[in-house]
Amino acid sequence: MTMLAQPRSRFWDMLDAGTLREMGLPLLIVSLVLFVSAMTLLSANVSELRQGYARVQQSNEALLELAAVDTDILRVEMTVRGYVLSGDPVYLTWKQMEASVLHDRVAGFDAVFRDNPVQMANVVTLRRLLGEHRAYFDDLVRRAPGDRTRVIAAIIDYSKKVGRRGIEDHLLAMRANEMKTLAQRQVLAETRVVSAYRYAIGMSAAALLFASLGFAILVRDRRVSRRRVS
């Protein structure tokens, strides 16, 4: 008790001597600034968490869209097979519809991956691969009426050699890259959030300390002034 009382007594002696008397209001102002700064950091944390959730949602949608490209390709191939085997032109209408869906889906990747240069480069490669795939099956459609046997053999050969493997491997690489990018962004965001939270807690504690000290100085000064008047 004696050791704690001595520093406290010295502090009030300094206050009575006028050394700290003018610091009351500035300390309150500093505490207010620190408190506002802490609240700003906490608000930024909430915004960062919301952005992180939005990034997760965007990545999930991108992964679903990439998976859907595989399905679209198979549907295009199935319509070509149907036309070659049956000769029914309705399959060509379906082929055009499926090809349009695939084109629109890939066109949407420009917006999905606009913030990721690596994925944008992958989109360029994907478009080239899909262009080659489309050209191959368009050629089969043109040859089908007059050379049906060879076209069927070409379709079987394409399936045996897994002609779309280059596209599938590229889509797999794009999905892996998207998951890796998301993980990196989450780690970075979590680091920023934790750091900002610690700073906010520290500033809040300092604001409380300065506010208490400033208020105590003002109250002490007020009491001393009243005693002198009386």
C-alpha cells in the first residue's frame, strides 16, 4: 500500500504544483481521437469480413461455372452424334442452342476472373481449345451427309483418344488455381483482420486510460479551485 501510495501522492503533488493542470482537456481529446480510430478499425474489419464472404461466394460460382463447361461440351458432342446417326436436322438446332450456352458461359468468365491475371490468361487458352473443339465437330457435321461411315469412325476415334482431354485438364488447372487464389486471399484477409483487431483493442485501452486520467485531472483541478475560492 505504501509503495502504491507514494507514486500517487507524487502525481497529485505535481498536479497541485500546476505541472499537469493543463493536460486534462488535451488528454480527453486524445482519448476521443483514439476511440474514434478504434471504431474505424473495427468498422473496416467488418467490411473486410463482408468482402471475404463475397470472395468465397464468387469463387464458388466460378468453380460451378467451370464444372458446367464440361457438361456443355458433352451436350454439344451428343447433338452432333445424334445428327450423324439419325440425319435428323433438329439435332443441328439443338447443337446451335448448346453451343450458344457454352459461348455465353465462357464469355461470363471475363467478369468472374477480371481481378485475377493468371485466370484471365487461362480463359484465353480455354477459348482457343474450345475453338478447336468447335471446328472439329462443325467439320464432322459438314461431312456427315456424304461420308457418314467415316464421320462415325472419326467420332469413335475421338472418344477413344479422349480428344477433349486437353480441355478437361485445362479446366481442372483453372479450378485448382481458383481454389489456391481463394485460400491465399483468405489468409491475407485473416491476417489483416487480426492485426486491425489488436490495434483497435490497444487504442481502446489507451483511450480509456487517457480519458480516465484527463477526467481525474479536471476533477482534481476543479476541487482545488473551489478550495482556493472558499
